[in-house]
Amino acid sequence: MARKCSRTACSARPTVTLSFQYNRAVVWIDDLLDEADPHSYDLCPKHGERVTAPTGWHLEDRRRRHSHGFPDRIAG
């Protein structure tokens, strides 16, 4: 079964996973996990870009950024 965005009434395919830890007051956004985790939320691009942390919490964006295809080292 294909995974869907965790937001109510959104059937878009997720691209990120949101998780949090209350005792540390931190929210993480990661690239979509390989398997669904019942303690996390899978979000589509639209909802993933709108994530904000509650007041007093810290938001950590741990997604890998899109590569532009440039090698780490230029041959020459």
C-alpha cells in the first residue's frame, strides 16, 4: 500500500518525515524514512515546507539538500 501524507484529507505522496521529542522540545524534519514509523508523520512537499516548531521548541531540518550534480572535486 502506498504511503500518503499524514495531514487530514491530503492524499499526496510524502517526501519528508516529521518526528519530535517532547522532553527536548525539538522537532526534526528528515528525508522520507524507508518505512513508516507510527511515532512520526510523513508529509508531502506542500505540508513539509509549512512545518514550524511550537514556541520555545527548536526545529532541525536534517534533510539532504538536492545535489546540483557538481562533483566534490573538479578534475583537472
